[in-house]
Amino acid sequence: MSGAAGRERGSAQPAPRCRRPWRLLALGLLSASSVLAAAPGAGAMSKEEKRRLGNQVLEMFDHAYTNYMEHAYPADELMPLTCRGRVRGQEPSRGDVDDALGKFSLTLIDTLDTLVVLNKTKEFEEAVKKVIKDVNLDNDIVVSVFETNIRVLGGLLGGHSVAIMLKEKGEYMQWYSGELLHMAKELGYKLLPAFNTTSGLPYPRVNLKFGVRHPEARTGTETDTCTACAGTLILEFAALSRFTGTSIFEEYARKALDFIWEKRQRSSNLVGVTINIHTGDWVRKDSGVGAGIDSYYEYLLKAYVLLGDDSFLERFNTHYDAIMRYISQPPLLLDVHIHKPMLNARTWMDSLLAFFPGLQVLKGDIRPAIETHEMLYQVIKKHNFLPEAFTTDFRVHWAQHPLRPEFAESTYFLYKATGDPYYLEVGKTLIENLNKYARVPCGFAAMKDVRTGSHEDRMDSFFLAEMFKYLYLLFADKEDMIFDIEDYIFTTEAHLLPLWLSTTNQTISKKNTTTEYTELDDSNFDWTCPNTQILFPNDPMFAQSIREPLKNVVDKSCPRGISRAEESLGSGPKPPLRARDFMASNPEHLEILKKMGVSLIHLKDGRVQLVQHAVQAASSLDAEDGLRFMQEMIELSSQQQKEQQLPPRAVQIVSHPFFGRVVLTAGPAQFGMDLSKHKAGTRGFVATIKPYNGCSEITNPEAVKEKIALMQRGQCMFAEKARNIQKAGAIGGIVIDDNEGSSSDTAPLFQMAGDGKNTDDITIPMLFLFNKEGNIILDAIREYEAVEVLLSDKAKDRDLEMDSMDQNLSENDSHKQSSEETTSASQDVGLASEEPEGEENSDVTQPDPLSPAHADSDSVSISNQDSYIPENEASTQEPECAQVDNQAQEQKTETESDSKANWDNKVQPMESILADWNEDIEAFEMMEKDEL
């Protein structure tokens, strides 16, 4: 989520509790720029290069904004692949994602103040007139209270803030009379019914026309909301109260924050992800700084800045102390349980936590901000974008990337804090990747899968509202701005609220309620208002020295912490035993298991079982480590099953006017050319075959020869279709789903299986496209006739100008090799093969291996009061990140000697565990099924 604009003035001594820190804070950080910018060897970017990149950001914004206005407005969002607007109810439902859409021209409202930041004042004036004239806030539609607040209410207030600023300057907006503020007030009243609960926490959804619990509202039955959803209201609601003099909005937002604070876990000072809005009970007891909680912490610090209320600062510092004590494991930020904060709740991180380094900059805690940011940057350099979730060893957990701006936000604040030109280079990388991989003819498309480069027909409003704002500010000098950005605070959606609101219409009494709940240690207030002497020691290479050890963390090492079992025994910082490294024949590993209360049992059939007796652990900390180890075994089992499945493939349209900018997610085939072994892929023009189903001899072979054949699913086996088009001379095939409206956006990955016979004779690549993606190619044929595509394991660079002769040679080589490398495909469950007409269809869709809903808990059983894990296949596999060569050799030996060790999928499902751990196991299972 977004941060606030840094602003401060350096002081001679540290000021732990500043009453009005904002301008003091930012100028102090910015003054550090001269320290690091002058560092020898820092490689400062030239002014010309900065200006060029700033102009490039403007051009990219124009491309996205113009396409939205031409192809989508007044719809809420642009669908950049199909060049049309996304209207809720007219497109397949995307679940909770669609709760942001309210038929109120979301993208235009969200983008208003961005236009002014980018010096597009004429466009801003025209946009404001459109909003006033066209936008209707009285629609019979159920929307998210959280998303509507940060995007629409925040967008209207941000637009009003810059409109009155421009009017005061005297050139633009002279006609403006607060129309955006009137709309914001109307919307504020439409959101208030959501707060009609005994706790003061709002319902997660509200009907814009009928409110909540009205017979026609279709909402009001929910019992749970996320912490961020209820705790990210104070800035917009308080600003609305201060602008209008109507105190009720700020009162409701404060009451919600007060309730969350009171319900925090008192011993750890952490909050959970999900809370019951009526009872205040924590529904999900895991805690982190990512999805579900993120902006709650952000708004506590910024509420203090904007409103000057010390209680918000005290709460933030209390939470921050807990975060750094339990969640921060530099450079990682890992979720923990609020009741047992020494126990990690999951082994992966979500992309929304990328905002946190920016928030740490605003607090003044620079070192961990630099560390986490660098870790995230290394992940981006590996995958081009930050995956929606990734594991602690930096593998993709969820492969989507909806063009989120949080990393760009933290990059901007770190540059403002350090002046280090390194962060300008980071910003340059972000610009290049967006243009290279996400840019399409009608805007910028979200990434469906960062591994393949495939696209999703989606361009969220926050991309225009935040991404371009932060990137432009990163490269802009003060003289490039038409107003002083330091006079504003950024909301979580990067909307601008003026700091002078702190002294306007102060209708709320500033009662310090925090100390009623906790006694605060003075150390909690360290770093609140930092000065440069503390932030940046005399070493001018301070930031670089922090980053350097992390340069190769993603590719060459596995991040390891200190095992608490060993720490408690005083044996020093040794790497903890991880499930992926465990070997049943290693005496040292067996000794570590014994300390953790984990027993290894050899069964008569050669299998190995792991059982945990928590009471037999050396200490309670060792017992916690034992549970963590067992849970890693559960995840490893699930991961191993997923890795047996083929990853998605890519169909990339490379001809005019697409030039590789449109990438479609395709399902693989278990026969034919293996595209993962032929990096060049197969490139050719497409042709529709006759008959279209491909189930008999092709009657138009002259049109198909040396082309990629398009055909429809159904009426015969996939392998039969492949043999028919291969006989006709096709160099590849694309099967298009005949199920109208099917899409990779909503359906799991589909894999094509063989026909139960030997398929070595099929040497061409075959891919499967759902109906929606297939129609994109068919529409392109109708409009441009000659359409050329590239079939590959992942999208290639967008500047595809391969020499045709080299391409043909590459394809010929691929065909020759494929006959040697392809193997017979079996019809296992999870594959899909078409049946001849008249027989029972046995098509089975393959679950998406990225989906967190398919955790394999069935491979674990808990009996009596012991935690039990069946035989460990992990002991036969090479670690993901082998530390030394002889370790890899040891794993290989283990593979040969323990070939019988594998996971037994027939054991009983998990049912019970020690009462002390029961709550934690349930939380693990719930988190694996949750989606961001």
C-alpha cells in the first residue's frame, strides 16, 4: 500500500516524540541525499538521463490513460487485451476482486490527482468536469467499503485537494466550487450504514443505494472483515470531516481503530488478519505486514502525522516494536501466530508487504528498510515482476502480478531518504520491465504468470493512481513540479491530502486512550523523528554496505536464521534443519529431530514415518521448532505433487500490430514437442483447419502446411487431432476450448493427455487455449488476416525480430530432437484427454499448481496426541539450494540407498493434535486455502 510523502527538517539531537514531525521528518531524510549522492563510485545518474526517464513515465501514463478514456470510459476499468471497458455483471465474475467496481468510473476518479502530479492540468480540468457530469454514486450495487473508501472517496478528496490548490494559483479551475467535495460527502454518507454494528467495525460490503441489511441490499449478513479493511479509514474519513466540518465521519473511523487496538493480543501486541465484526474475536490468528493487515499499520502512523494525536503514534510504536521483535527476520518478513509469535505461520510472503520498507523510511528505521527492499528487488530481477506470493527460498508461490505499485512506492521513499542513485537504477528497471513485458496495444496488461510472461485482461485503477505517480516523483526534480509535494500526505492509494487539515475543524477531542491499555517502554519511541547523524553514520557507503550481502541471496543462497533449539543450548548460530534438507540416514539430523520431540520410525515395508511427541522435546522452544518442521513436511508434500505437473505455456502474438505484446496463458500437452527443452519455441502464422474439429483427414492441407493449426476441442482425442494436423504439414497446433466464455482467468490450468497409446510419433508442439483467449487470436485473424504467433514455455522479449532463416533452422532442429526426447504420456488423474463422440467424456481439468487451495493435508495424519508425518520423500531429493558440492553428492547417495522412501497418500487425513497446538494447525490449514 502507498506511503506518505516524506518531509522533515534535520535537528541537532534525536527527537523521539515530535509533536509535528512531518516536515521535520522529510527534510531531515532528504538532507541525507548529499551524504550518499556524493559517495565515491556511487554512479550518480546524469540529469539528462533522469529527465529522459521522467518523460518516458509520462509517455507510458499517456498510453494507459488515453486507452482507458478511448476504449473503456465510463466503465470502471480497462480490459487492455480486448480493448474494452470492464462493466460489472457483463463479464465473468472474479469474486472479491470485483467488489472494487461500482459503476462509478473508478479509474478516472482514482487518477484525478495523478494528472496534476504529472503536470497535466488541462487534462485534470477536463477529467473533473467529466466526473461531475457523468458519475453516479447512487447505483444499486454492492461494493467493498475498504476499496470504495481508498479509491473513490480518496480519489474525490485528492482531486478536491489539488483543485483548490490550482484555483488558488489562479490559472486553472477558476470555475470550481467544491463539486468533488460534495460528491465525496454524498459517498461518505452512503458508506456510514456499514458501521451499524455494536463493535463499531464496519461491515465489509455496502449497497450504494440501499445500505446494509435492507431487504434489497444483498449484504449485511457477513460476520468477518480483515483488519486492514476496518483499520484503513481514518485518513479519508477524518479529511472529509475536516473539509466539511461534519465530525461524524472521523468519529466512526476512530471508533473502529479504537476497537481493533483494544482487541490486539496483549502479550504479543500483534493483531490477526481477520476479525469478527460483532464479537471482536480473531477469526484468523496469523499476523504479518502483508495482505489483510498492511494499511492498518500505515494509517496509525499517518493519522498521527495528519491529525497530531499522540495516541496514534503510541499505538504504531507499540505494534512496530512487536513487528520487529517477531515478524522481521531480515531480510524476510514472515507471518507468525499472535498467541505464539515465535512460531512462523507460513513459509511464503505476499507481494503487498513491499510497501513496508517505505513505511519504515517514514518511521526512520532505514537499515531493515534497505535490507527488505533489496531482497524484493532480487526477486524482481529473477522473475521480472514481484510474484503475488513467493517462498522463503524465493520460488514462485502464486505466479500472478496485477501491476502492483508497492515496490515502486518503497523505492521512491528510499531514494528520498538516502539520495542513493542506486534507487534510480531500480526505478529504471521497473520502467523497462513494464514496457517490455506488460505493455500491449491498448494499455498495460497484468501478468497472469510471471514465469511464462502470459497476460491477464486486467488493468486495475491503482496502476494509474499509484504506479506512475511514484515513478514520476522518483525522477522529478523540485522544479519539475507545479506545487510542493511536501505539503501533502499520501493515503494508501497515493491520494494527496493537505497537511493543513491538522488545524482545521478539530471537532474530535484528542483523548489519549492508549495508555489505558498498555505501559509503553520509552524504547518504543526510538527512531520516530530521526536525524541524519543517526540514520547515516560517517560511512558514506552506508546503504551499499547493507545491500551488498543480499546481492545474490535469491540465486545463490538459501536464507537461514538461527535455530532456537540450538540457540537455547548455547551452541551458536547454526542453520536450522529444514524439511527439504532432511536425510533419514544423517545422524546429526536424527539428533536434531530428537531434541524437537520428533521420532523416526522405519516400517517393515521400507517406508519411513515421522511422529512428534511435543512432551518429549528438550524445551518448549524445541517443541515449536518441531511443529514448524512437521508443517514444512506438509507443505513439501504438497509442493512435490505440484511439481510433478507441467507448468503453463505461452502463446505470444508477434505480428503487426501486436509485436509480442499480447501473451496468452496456454495449457500444455503430455505429448509432442516439450517446449521447455526448446527455448526458441515454435513460431509461425496460424491457419484454421477443415474440418475445424481436426478429427479426420485435413481437407485444406495447402493452407495448413508450415503453419500453426487452429482447431476446436471435442469429438475425438487430442492426440488424434495432433496426428492429423502433423500429417497435413502443420508445425504446431492450438486447440481452442468449445465451452463458450471459458477463460484462464477463472478456470484452472488444463493439460492435454494422450490417448493411452504410444505418442512418440507426435513431434510437433500442441497447446490448449480457453475460449476467451482463443477468441483473441480468432478476432486478430478476422481483422489482420495474417497473424503470426510464437509457442513457447514462456514469453520472449517484445523486440522479436528473428531472422526467418535462423527460425526455420531452429524449428527443424527442434523437430529432429523432439522425436528422441518425447516420451509416452500416461492417462493419470489430472490430465485431460478427449473421448470420441458417443462415449462418456472423461475430461478432467488439471488444478492450477499455483492455487493455495490445493494443499495436500491428506498426506498427514495425527493420531492420539502425536503429530505424525508419513515416509519422507524429501530425503531422496536434492535440496533446492545446496550449500556445497559434497552436500549435493550426499543427497544423490541418499536417493540411491533409500529408493523405497516415498509419500504414502493412503494414510488417514489430519484430525487432531496436541491441544496446545490444535489452534495453530487450524490456522495453517486456513492460510493455505486463503487467497490474497
